[in-house]
Amino acid sequence: MARDRLDRLLSVRRQAVDLAIRTLAACIEAETAAGAAVAAIDAALPVEQAAADGHPETVQGRDLYAAWSSGARTRRAAGVAALAQAQARTEAARADLAAARAAARAVSELLARRAEVARAAAARQEGHALDDVARGLWRARVAGDGVAGDGVAGGGAAGDAIGGQRNHHPTQTLQAAAAEVHEKPGHAGGTGVHGYLPTAPRL
């Protein structure tokens, strides 16, 4: 919202700059015209003076020159005043243009600074997001490693027990049983593999 207001303000300031440029151009044109009018009178004075001096015997010529020169001096004075006013208006228009440009530049620089701040904030936010993702991945990896380790440990204990049973060969079982039979006393007074040895009856 603030950005939109600044954009509109910048547009208004630029329009003011355009208007100031057109105003200055018009003032310069008026100043140029006023200066040209004064210059024309100044250029005509010596010509008319030389014409009157070339015919000193003509009273009418001298009278006409005197009347013309009087009017020319009046017009020149007015032209000089108009030129001074035009020059003053031109200087004021230049100052207005400079102020308008400074105002537009201030808004433009403010927009640029805010855009830079926004870019920096976005970069920081992106960095935080990447940090969060990295932390999540690290935690997931640590948790996965812990579960895998527990599984391996449990499987090892069970494997040892099962392996112990599986590694007990049937032959070894039979041998153990036979040893146990030999250690015990036999049945019916004898010992042997079957626990006793049969004897012949006495006569």
C-alpha cells in the first residue's frame, strides 16, 4: 500500500517536472523575443542617425528622425524592462525546475531504498527458511540413525541367541547325551551304552 502511494507520488512529481520544463521553455522563448526586440532598436538607431546626418539641409528629415528616435528610445526602455522581467521569469522557472527535479529524485531514491530493504528482508527470510530446512533434515537423519542403531543392537542379541541354537549341531547333542548316560549308574546292576549289560542266569 505504501509502495502504491509512493508510486503515485512519483508520477505526480514527474508530471510537475514536465510542466516545469515546458514553463522554462516558454520563459526562455519570451526572454529571447524581448532581447531580440531591444537588439533591433539598438541596431536601427545608428542607421537612422546616419541617414539624418547625411541630409543636414533637410529640416523635415531631422524632425522625422527626432520624432522616430524619441519613440525608439521609449520602445527600447520598454523592451529593456520586458527583457528584465523575462529574465527574472526564466530564472524563477529554472529554480522551479530544479526544485521539481529534486522532489522527484527524493521520492525515487526513497522507493529505491525501500526496494533494497525489501530485497534484503526477503533474502534474510529465504536464509532462515533454508536454515529451517537444513535443521529439519539434520534432525530427521539423526532420528533415523538412532532407530537403525537400536534395530541393529536388538537384532544382534536375538541373532546371537538364535545363532547359538542353530550352531548346536545334532551330532553334538547326541554326544552330550551319550556322555550323560555313561556318567549315570546302569540299570539292573550294569553300565553301558544302554545302561546295563545282560548276564546269563545262574544254575
